[in-house]
Amino acid sequence: MEGDEYGRLTACEIAGAVTGGRVSAREVAEAALARIAGRDGAVRAFTETWPERALAYAAAVDRAVREGTPLPLAGVPLGIKATQRIASPLVARLLAAGCVPVGATAVPGPGTPWQTWGTTDRGPTLNPLGPRWSPGGSSAGSAAAVAARMVPLATGSDGAGSVRIPAAWCGVLGVKTTGGLAPVRGRTVRSAHGPLARTAADAAACLAALGRAGSCSSPGAEPRRMRVAWSATLGYAATRQDIAATAHTLLEALTEAGITAPHPAATVRLPDPAACWQHLRESRKETTGPAAGDSPEGAKVPEAATGPERATAPEAEPGPKRATAPETTTAPEKATAPKGKPSPERATAPKAELSPESATAPEPEPSPERATPPEAGTGRPNGQPGPTGPAAGTAAALNAALDRLFTEVDLLATPTTPGPPHGHDGPGESMSVALTWAFNITGHPAASLPAGRTAAGEPVGLQLVAPHGREDRLLAVAAAAEREGLL
């Protein structure tokens, strides 16, 4: 398989070709690794690549396919956000579905009070749409790797917009799942995992592997015309006019195509979530310790960039029927240029069976099957600690306002960010999270769709927000937009 052919294929197309015997998972992995080797020098999306181990996982996939084992994501190269362990429930489920891990994607390093960037030992991660821009963050490398077509699918986590912001700035699709519904360890409802992908079908297939609705063949039912409320500011954000206009242009196109219907009578005015979000972050640090990668601009960045929750390369070759789970990797500031083996100084992680044939994972906390919807008025899964004091009032007000809104409409639409991508020197006084972090507090699912560019060429995203557990609405609109040629 040639690199250009590989770059044109979606995750679902790759899985179909591997399952149908038209190409092997090994051939796909070799093409992915070659494309990364040829392109990542100009993007720096990866802190490490794992050639030998990727080929070992690919061999296990090929064995499973020959034996008739159903793998919905057979042979799909996967970039793993460097703050996520390969043995984590999230990644383990994707490997069990047939994904092939090819490397760890860049996240922000310590030392700056903003997280909308990525770093490697070769320099900062560059935006494939324009190297002068940051790709966003903290899932910087994942978005950049997907946008540069080095992988069709990558993992992300979103505590304030860390999936949606890089998706918007890199021109790809990013989905933040409902709080508590994707496998996650050691996190409050504020942080949720989700995929970065180029197509709605690929994102749906990823969510299906995680136990959410969707598949390659059906990213969402043919949508009825969905009622949408639009807000450029949510009542508090200082959104730049051309950013709002660009995002709204896509929404107008969705309306003209019969996919959405505007609901101008719906009033969207939410309380500013800044103080509440900061309270939740400080509360989490007190109970679970700091975590890197989800702090917004203006918030103090924790130094914890080297803990056990790092994406890692497997340390052992898969056996005849199984692949062995990995050791942990270094932090981005210690990571070497992409290579096949992890460095010797890193700590080891517990082993787990991760082969496509017999994958098991650490018990999810919570799993999608066990997760309960957020309690009314709290924005948190049942049993999880919520905000206290004045922050509790803000969280309740946010949820009450959204509960009322979703009795009138199916979706809320906003620009993903109030401003354009910033340069590599930082965002200045801009708060790129202003339109995203409210939905981390409430736990509502949200997605960023590529909305085109401003007159100055700056990429813009359209954020869609749905009621709890209704990721299907987000994917249905994205899939319909793709069919109409709008994305």
C-alpha cells in the first residue's frame, strides 16, 4: 500500500479492506509508519512511534481476521494521546476492536499557563493547516496527526475543550462524550474522552468500540430536521465577529440542506463558568492530584507530566494468540524523536492482555455500561463528588438553563472558540476555552465540526452540544453534512 493511498482512506475503509482480505493489517501499518516518517518532521505530532510493536499488533490482527474473529476496527492505525496509558480502559477497548497503536501524540509541556499547544523534544507541534499557528490542545498531536492524514483516528481527552479546540483549529471532527460515559480513571465528570477523526463514520465506530451507539455502516440514523439554538457568546464570551460569522455560515448551510432548523426564539444566556471550573479543578487536585493537559489559558499549569498515565509502547512481542500490554513512556519533555522502543528510564505499568483475540482491560471506572446519566442539576454521574459553595450554584444554574433549552431544541450551536488559533508564543489575553468549558461542568456531549476559514484564512469550528447521552445527534448531523458536501 502506497502512502498516498493510505492517506486517502478512512478508518472504516481500512477496516473493511482488512476484514475483506484486500489488504493486510501489516501492510496498512507499514504505510502508516512510512507516512509518519515522511511527514512528522514538518508537524511534530508524535513524541514517539513504535514500529516493531505496531507490526506485532498488526500481525495479531491478521491472525484474528484469518480465524474469522470480528474486529470492527481491524488494522486501523491509532494515535494515542501521550497522557493516556495504552493499558487504560479507553485504549484497551480500541485495541480489542482491532486498532493498531502506532505512537504517542504530543501534549503540552510544563512551564506555561496555557494548554492549547503541544511539544516534542524536536520543538512544538505545528498546525498542518498553517505552521505559524498552534494546533490547539491539549490533544494537540492527536488532532495534528489526523489532519495530516498520518492516522485516521486518534484518542483525546477533554477537560475544558481539549478535544474540541484542536479539532476546530486543525479542521477535523472532535467529539467530547457525555461525562461519565466513556471509560476513564481518576477523573471527575469535568474530563471526558473522545475521538479525533476526519469523518463521522470513523468517530461513530470509535464510540461503538467504547460501548456507545454507532458503527462504520451507520454513524447515525438519517436525521430528522433538528431544531438548533444558536449563540455566538453564550451570554458572556467575547467572541470575535468574523469567527462567529464563519461558524454561523456552516449552520446556515446545514439549514439550507434541510439538516437543521433554526430556533431563533430560544434564548441562550448562561452564567460564566470560569470560577466554577477552577473550583472543580482545585477540588480534583485535592482528591486525586493534578493532571496535565486540561488547564485553560490563565490557569496555573500543574507540573505532573510524567505520571503513570502516559501512552506507551508494548515491551513484549505478542504471542501466538495475544499481545502483551506495554510499559509506560516518558513525558513529552523527555521523549525522543519518533522511534520504535521506549527509553529505559521509564517506569513500568501493570500488564494486561490486549490482543484482538483475547483482550481484557483493567476494570473501567466507570464503564459505558455502568455509567449513569448526570444527576439532575449537578452535571455529574451519580456518586461522583460535585462542586460546593458558590460553584455549586453556578453548576446548578448551568444545568437548569440547558435543561430548559433542550425542551425547546435538539442541539445548541456555538463557535468552538471565540478567537482564531494563536501563535506558538501563546494566546495572550484570549480565553480559547470560553465557549467549551461550560459543558465539561455539566457533562453534556459536544462536537466540533470544521466550519471553514475566516477571510484571513484562520480555521474555525462549529460546536454542537446535545442533551446528555445523545452523541448520536451530533454524529447524525456531521454525517448528513458530509453527505451534502458541507464538511
